[in-house]
Amino acid sequence: MELAIPEFSNQLANFFNDWKRIEQQQQDVVQEQLSFEENLGQFFKDWRKVFINDRQLARFFAQYQSDEVQAPILAAQQQGLAVNVWQTAGLKNDEVRHSKVLKWFLDCRGDHGQGNAILLHLLKELPLLEKYQPKRYFTTEECCPLGNQESRVDIEIDADEFLLFIEIKINATEGQDQLQRYIDIAQAKAKNRDWLIVYLTRDGKLPEKYKAYKNLQGMSWMEISKILSTYTKKSEINNRSAWLVKQFADHIKIF
């Protein structure tokens, strides 16, 4: 007897919920700083607790291939709901290309038409700047704030109220005294304004010697992805620019 659609959906949900539970348990174990062997043993111990009915799983995959289940999936693909233009464009792990896209989204003058909305969502996650809601500001990529060609900031946001630098890293590491140079430049250019340097990396961590600096904040690509996704959830369903934001959020969360 074939599974009804509700039963099929329940099995799928239960399977992935159990899988996610194991993943979360593994993360908790890692936080306890166990050895590799202990981590591996804990994984298989938790894996055994998840009962998988092989007959139901076989029926699940058979049902998944049926026209009844595939029809809405194909319809969604035909409407472009599965496309990701950023992956297709070949951004890969190129820091310069990702910097250009992120700068475009944050630019209140960008032709995406979202004004300052995306920047405001970012500022909410920056304690030093969260109180600000600038309507107009200047957004510059590959900026030399004081004319020093050796100190190019990936993204600069220059507002009346504050100065924000965003330094982007995907595979690269900090250049020699790079953050210290940015600190010196930001202090000089900001004058009496608040200023902040966001160090955007895979793990969101600052180098050890900079962790005590209140004007430096580490941020991960996953955090940026969540910020962008939050913005899209509050956007109109037919907002094409929000679609592009969501696709970029999906693209960068794998870093």
C-alpha cells in the first residue's frame, strides 16, 4: 500500500528532525573539547538511538520519485524558485567578488531599491552602532580612506554619525599588521564620530591580540547570512531584490 501524502511528509520531517538532533548533540560534545576518538564514539552512540524503519524508508524514497510528489517540485523549479544566481555567476570563494555584492546590498543608493534597509539590519547586530539609523551615507569598496594605497578597506560606510569598515576574509588570513593599520586610519578619519571595524571571516573570530578592542568586532559569514535572511522574511513576497538577497544568504552560509 502506498503512503498517503500526510504520512509521507511526517516521515520525512521525523527523519530529518532526528538527524538534526544528532548534529546538535555532536556540537554540544565538541564544545566539551573531547578528543577525536571520544567524539567519534559519542556520534555512533547517539546514532544507534535513532531507529530507522528500513521498510518505511524504502517506501519513502519510492514515494519521493512518484509523479504526485515530483509535480510541485518541478513546478517550483520552472518558476525559478530553486535558482541561485550567485552560485551560477561563479563567485566561488573570491573575496573581491563577494565584497562587491555585499557592498551593493548595503549601499542606500544601490539600484536594488532597498535604500538603507539592509544596512539597518546589520547595525542591529553591531552593539557599538545599533543606535544609529542613517538615511543617507556613502558606501565605497576597495577604499583608501586617507589616500594610503597600501591600506585598502574592502567596504567603507561613511555616515554623519559613524564610520564603519568591513574587512572581508574567506580563505585568506590577516595581512601583516593589517587590522592595526585600519584602527589607526579609522581613528584618524572618524574624528569625533563612533567607529567600528568588522572582521568578516569563516569563523567570525578576531585574531587573539585584537580581542580586547571594543572597536573591532568579529563576524562570520553565517551571521551575515542570518541577517540577510531575516531581512527577506520581512519583505514583500514579490520583491525581486529580496529574492537576490535570499539567494546570496543561501550562497554564503556554506563558508
